[in-house]
Amino acid sequence: MLRLCASSRRLLAGCIYTGAAVTWVHFVLAPTIEIVDEEEEEEGDEEEDDDWDEDEEYEDDALFIPLGWTKPVPRRFYRGSDPEWQEFRKVAADQKRHEQIRHKLVSLVRNHIARDPAAKRLGHVDVTKGRYWLDIVFPDGPPQEYERAGPKTDPTIDVLARHLEAMQRAKQAGSNRPLAPPNTSERTVANTNTNTNTNTAGKTAAAEKHTNLPEFEPIPPQSIALSIFSTTLLKNWKNPQLEAPRGTIIVTGLIEIRGDKARTVLDVAAAYDPLIDKYVVLRVGSRLIQDKQQRPRGGR
């Protein structure tokens, strides 16, 4: 009985190994053999054709099979002679351009929120009002790269490792990699528009408190919807992270957006390309949503 079980196990193992070998030959080696046969036939029929490019033919028919997990490669950093670093030096010395970069991001975010149907609960958004605090950060190097090993038929079978950009890997994994801590940053002072001053001369704190006392009225459905909307956003809020593409500058901080019914504070992180004067990547997260008139939810 024991000998019968041992022989059955050997037979089962042999079938498994044989099936794996047949599958490998059928799906991997068979296309390679067909490609080689076609090339030999074409060479026999067209010996006088000198324009045929073997590399292009093999490149079109090459098959790469990724195996295993992606792993990071040693990170590279900018050198002083790199063109990206030279461009960073030009931007760092131009303070007027710093303000232009900040204002460009503020205008981009506010105009987008003002046109977004999901932000109608804020009411009419005035894109000229609100404060912001933005930092300009010069990355130490290009984004993290990754590699993935696997066999490649070209037409022979070779094992190689393919490099993946950080953003490509983030799309495949469905998440963003954490931002590497930079060592160079430019801090700004919180900017306030002159139209945002709401306090008038002659009013005392007590008078303002008395005039702004809320009325004890039932909460309108719109305020309830805004409260649910803000609670959901804040519950799912995460600090926006990004890997800036090569040669771009990171601009990160807070932007306030004011509507006639509510206001919100957004946590933004963007990648600015100084060569084309445009933002190429933008991540936005909601940090605060506040109704302008807050009524007691418990009633009188």
C-alpha cells in the first residue's frame, strides 16, 4: 500500500512537471521558433535586399514577461553641472518669479474650484479673496526609479530588469509614493488680499459679538448637506503626496477659497516646470470646510 502511494505521488509529480514544460514550450518557445523560421524563409527569398533591419524586426516581435515584484534602484541626485540644477539656480535667484509661480497656482486652483459643480455648496466663489501660504521646494534629484525582472525573447531568451518611472509604478500600484524630504525650500509669508479685511474702525469686540449672534432658527437642509459633505471630505482627507517629474519644482502649502456661504482651506502640492512655465502635476486635499453662519444643531 505504501509503495502504491509513493508511485502515485511520483506519477503525479511527473505529470505536473511535464505539463509545465509543455506550457513553457508552447507559449514562450513556439513564437520564437516561428519567428526564426520566418526570418530564414525571407532571407532565402530576398538575399539581394540589403535594407532589411534585423534589430527593428526583433524589437517588434520581442516579448517581455515580468516576474516578481518591482524593487527600487539606488536613487540618483542632481549634480551641479546638470541642466536641471542650473535652471533651479536661475529660479532661486529671481524673487519676482517666485511670486508669479505662487500666484499662478493660486489662480489655477481657485478658478477650478469656482467652476466645479461639486463646490456649489460654497456659494459664489470670489477668486480674488482669501489667504495662502505656499513653499517653493527644489528637489534633490529626479523621482525614484524601480526595476522589474523577467525573461525576454528577442528571439533568444534573456533575463533582464526593466526600469519603471516612479509615476508609472504609482499608476500600476494605484497609490502614490511618499515625497522624499528635500533640503532646500523657500518659505513665504501668508498673503492677505486687501479686500479680505472685514473689521471696520470704531467697532468693539463686544459690539461685533452682539451683532453676529446667530438666530435660533431651524437648520436649513442646505446647511445639513454642507455639514455631511464636509464631514465626508475631512474623514477621507490625506495629505497630498507626489513625486515631481524630472526638472520640475515642487510648490506646496495651503490655499483658502471663500464663497458667500462657506469657505474651505485646501492642502495643495504641485509640480511646476520652469522651462514651459506650466504646472504639470497637481494634488489637492481638503483641510477645512466651514459654514459662514453656524446655528446650534441641537435647537433652542
